[in-house]
Amino acid sequence: MDEVKANAISQKWLSLVKAYIAHLLAERGLSQNTVDSYRRDIYDYLAFASVRGVDEPSKCSYELILIYALMLRRRNLSPATIQRRLSAITSFHRFLLREGFSDEDPTVNLERPKKRTTLPTYLDRDSIERLLEQPLESTPIGIRDKAMLELLYASGVRVSELVNLNVEDVNLETGFIRCVGKGGKERIIPIGRKAIEALKAYLTLSRPSIDKGISGGALFLSIRGRRLCRTAVFKILKRYGVTAGLSKPPSPHVIRHTFATHLLEGGADLRSIQELLGHANITTTQIYTHVSTEKLRQSFLKAHPRASLKREREATKAQERKEVDEQGG
């Protein structure tokens, strides 16, 4: 798809995109996955512009970008996706202005759709326990999957961080893993007893039988001995989610949400959770307080006699029965 859109874009634009991508990688230190997302969004925008004869920055206008935004809405894209697309375009035009490739920024007065705050999906304690019990520890792959699931839940790492882990990043003596996250930022994450035991079993009983000497030191290997890929992790989780009887198979990010939510429910402070998750801004972490608050509200409505009309009526009827019994006695 990117190649098709690139063919529709002028060489002038392509050279500017190349310079911008180099800036994202070298100066802003963004991950390859994030940069690829920026590239796709900008290619889509520039293909739209090129069809309308806009083949260089000087021809861009606020009206053009506004029409593009309206077109995105007609595609029925979510507000979050539209906001991401427009943010990429804004960043691109700011770069062009700052580096002298353009005389003005057409996105200055651009309004973005408000992103609706949605509570993260997570598994309750019973569901995550059922999921972790699914891998068969009688096979090398089952032992690998058990270690992988336990590590996901114990550390809250992103799927990209998980598959990029090397054996040398795991210290089972001290109970820590070394993780390189977004922007190349390194963090040290403690892991618990269950994850340590599962990893020990994997490294001693399973990984040696899978390793073909071509892994480059990768921690989690495919059956062919290569570094496990992101897609494989999604498929593995989906399979175990089905066998665990979960209503919706979880993604790696759902396990990450589960890790953070259970920490908060267990009394961990928000700043510590921010460090463990590798969030640059604590406002990103604060979404989990909404999850905890919502659960607290539901518990209140369920337990307090005056929290809901139904429970208030039940309490009134109970009092009336008590008074009748006392009068009758």
C-alpha cells in the first residue's frame, strides 16, 4: 500500500519525507514502529494532495488540510485515528518550516477532533489465572509460552519490547529484566517468583532444544529457532484465550493494562507504575485510576443500601417486614 501511494507522490515530496523520517529516527529517537506509522499517515495525506495538483510545500493550504480531515471523517475513522493522522501532518509541516523547506505552516489554525477517553480493557484476576494455566508444560513450546505469558503479566512490557528481549537482558538471580522501550529509553523492571520460575524452566529445559544457533541471542524463539515476532505473540495469546474460555481473546496490550490495573488495585503508587510501564508522562498512567475508580463505584452501588433505588426499596421492605414481625410478636 505504501509503494502504491509513494508512486502517486512527486519526487519533491518523497525527498522531503525522507528528510523528515531521518529527523524522527536520529533527532527524536522514535522507534521504527512509530516512524513507520508516521510514514504511512503522511503518504496517505500526500497522495491525497498530489491528486489535487499539490506537489510541493508552497502549494499547501489550510483549506486543503481541512478537506483532507473531512475526507477522513467520511471514511468513518475514529476520532483517535483522525487525531493521530492530523498530528503527523502537523509535525511534518512544522519540520518543513523549521528546516527552511517551506515559508509557512498551513496547520497553524487546524482544530483536531477531541479524542474520547476510553477505559483500558483488562482481565480480572480469575481470567488472567485461567489464561496463565493454559500452556502445556510437557512440551518445549508449552514451556516457552508459559514463560512468555508469565513475563508479560509480571512486567507489563509492550509486545515490541517483549520480542526484542535477549537472554542477556534477563537476570534471574536478582529478579530483574532490562528493557529498551520507546525512544530507546532503557528501564529495569522487577519480576516476581512465578515469572522467574517459568523463565528458569524455559532457559534450561526448552530454549536449548529450540535454539538452532541463528537467534542472535533472542530470548523467545520460534520453532525454527529465530526470534519470535509480534504477530506470533498475538496468535499465541488468541489461542490460549480461546482455550481459557475468555469472551474475547486478549492482546498483549490487554495484558499490559491488566498488569497496571492489578498493581493499582494492590496499592502501588501511580509514579511507580509510570516507571514500570515506561510512560514519559504520568497523565498517560492516570487512565488506570479511572479503571480503579469505576470498580470502586460499582462496588459501592452493589454494597451500599442507599446507593441505588433498587437496594433502597429492598432495605425499606426489609424494615417494614421487621416492624410487622415485631408488632405480631
